[in-house]
Amino acid sequence: MTEGRLCQVLLLDNRTLELLVQPKLLSRELLDLVSSHFNLKEKEYFGFTFTDDTGQCKWLQLDRRVLDHDFSKKSGPIPLNFLVRFYIENISLLKDHVTVELFFLNAKAAIYNGDIEVESELVFKLAAHTLQEAKGDFSSDESCRADLKKLPTLPTRVLKEHPSLAYCEERVVEQYKMLRGVSRGQAIVQYLSLVEALPTYGVHYYEVKVINNIRVQINTLITLSKTTEPDWVSSLC
């Protein structure tokens, strides 16, 4: 009997799941397994990425066996990332608060990693919403600055555009103070509403080779549509 291969799945909350993937396991079945850890019902929006030996980021195809993909030949567990793959016109159309929280975590990571183009002023506003979601109402400058250093909110690009970290923190504090009284659920919804308005939100970039080995990037935006509008904000609080 052929042995399986160890996979390490990095989740959106930064936990890592280590799974022994058997040769016949379909990617769709792996998605079912990982989704069960979140009690995630709306699995259709999510998928797994991996990086091959050329440095290309690729998605697992759900109708293929997991181990049939062209993973890196390096020894050790296969690293996979659990991410949002398909987007929706408006997060209010999602049915379950678990899905919304995962979209929020995905957006936060994309902002921090520079995958979404965001002006500095909006980054400060988004950082304030992250603080409101994680810590509640503003209490003091000192605790706010300490929390900002722990939370992934300020991308390196933004820090380089301004005189100092202290300047950026002060701009966030100004925004944070204005959110007093906003619930955790409201902070998440407002954050996602701001991000949804950005032109590069939900865009996946792919590097391709054209004539003379010149590398260019193409992008795709894939959305799924829903017709019902549920009320789940209270479940986020």
C-alpha cells in the first residue's frame, strides 16, 4: 500500500493543521476536512494555494487528487494555504458569520502583505477598525500603540512612506478614537465594506512568460453570486 504524504495547512487565523494525505484523497475532500475545523458551511468560497518549484503560486483543483499536483520536490511536509478563492459582490449576501470572519481575516492578511493596493490614509482607518474589533473601545495612547505593534495592520510600504512609526501610530489613534461604541461585528462589517470598494480587492495575480522569457502579470477576478441577504452581524459580537 502506498503511503500518504504529510501536509501542513496554514489557516487564516494563523493556526497550522498537519494532515497525512492519502494518495486517493481529492482536494474537495481535503476542503471538507479543513472546513470542519471552523464549522464552515459556505465552503464554496475557499481553496488552497501552494508554491511550486518555479515560485509560482497555484490553486489546488478540487476535482483532482491532492497529491497529483506539481508540488515542490523539496523534502518535508507540503505547505498549503487555506484562503478565500472566490469573492462575492457584497459580504451582506453571505449566510453565515463564520464565513464573514474568514473573509475578514483574509482581507486583513491581504492588506498587510501588500496584495491589495491601499492608500496610506485608508490603511490607517482599516488599522483602527482592526483595533476596535480586537480590543474594543480606545482606552489610552500607550495601550493602543502597544497593540498596534502586535497586530498585523501597517504594511511595510506604508511605513516607508511616512517619517516614522510613531507618526503612523498617531494617525491610527486619531481614527480609533472615533470608533468608540462600535461593536466587534460592526467593526468587521465596516472594515470589509471599505475593502470591497478597492479596485484590486478579490483580484488574483498570476505571473506568465511571454516572448523572450519576459515575465508579466495577469489578474483575474472571480465572484460567486447569492440572492438572499441574511442577518448575522449580531453573531459576530
